[in-house]
Amino acid sequence: DGGITQSPKYLFRKEGQNVTLSCEQNLNHDAMYWYRQDPGQGLRLIYYSQIVNDFQKGDIAEGYSVSREKKESFPLTVTSAQKNPTAFYLCASSIGRSRGNQPQHFGDGTRLSIL
Amino acid sequence: AQKITQTQPGMFVQEKEAVTLDCTYDTSDPSYGLFWYKQPSSGEMIFLIYQGSYDQQNATEGRYSLNFQKARKSANLVISASQLGDSAMYFCAMREHSGSGNTGKLIFGQGTTLQVKP
């Protein structure tokens, strides 16, 4: 079945450590997105990519980095510069910006905690 | 600046009754889309329904319908015949379609937690 796979489901980070969250999609979607969700809150956009080898900062990009070397993959690195990384991270994809009525499809998320 | 507001942090509804979840939005873009998502306690985001700003009729998808009032900038979700499985958090989101706003990005509201009582 087509979908978005995020791994791992749970992740723990030590102080000063970088960690990478994986996001893979087999929907042949051009656009991919990373969101952060804090408890009881809405989703905030970290980074997004509309095409391979190109990405843009979202609203809360500080302390995060991404790459888009393949259409299927959009990994997110939470760097040591992100002082409050404990959150639920959701990856999404969509057909592309030209299809305004197409929804974003989401993975099951990764819960990141600080040790 | 574009913004989504969901003023109901939590709602209760009796099983088999209908419930309305409120959503108001602010945008200067004449072309935009509104989405509703459901997030169960497991965390995944499930797409429910879409309404385009130029759509003449309110969107419907099974038990979900959207009460779209463009002049009031509101897009309320109506769930008919509530079921226990409808207990979840519900998010309203907006995407701008035209010009520099056409990035595909979604702006989310804070969400409403719905609990269906047996």
C-alpha cells in the first residue's frame, strides 16, 4: 500500500546530540513537509520541500536541518542547537502546489524526548 | 497574515447526536482551501474534508459536512450521528492558492478535542 513511513516511532536524545528522523513516501508526491506538535497544540511547520534538491524554512526552522536528495525521502535532523526538542514530529506529503484541493497525507509520527 | 482560530478547546457530544466544531480563518488571498483533519490518540492525522473558496456548495463526505460561510470567514465541521470512534482531536487548516502564497503550506488551528459519550 502507498503511504508515508516515519521512523523511529520513539526517539530519545541526549544533551548536545544530533538526531535524525526518517520520512519515506511511496506516493510519488513532489512536496514534503515536516511539522512539530507540542502537547495539546496545533501543528507548526518546520521545513518543506516542493521538489528534489530544494527546500525552504517554515515558521520554526531554527535548530533543525533537512535534505531532499531523493523524491521519496525527506529526513529531519534535530540539532543540539534546538534547546527544547521534546515534541511529536509529523511528516507529510502532497501531490504539489498546483493541486490546491489535494490534502497533505501524514505519517504516524515520531515522539522525541530528552534524556 | 493568515490565521486559523478554533475557539473550542474541548467538546462533549452524546453518541448518535450531531456536533459542530467551529473554525474561523483570516486571509487576504481570494483563492484558498480549507481542510479538516482528525487526530486520534495514536497520533496520526486523518484527512476528513476539503472546501475551496470558490466552491458554490458546502462540502460533504459521509457523516462529515462543512458549514462554509465565506462572508463570515468560517468553516465549521458538522459530524452527524456521532460514534464512539469519533473521539479525537480535530484540526482546521488553511492553504492559500495564489501568487507567492502558493507553496502548498498548511496553517493549522489549535484543535478541538471531541469526546463522544455512550
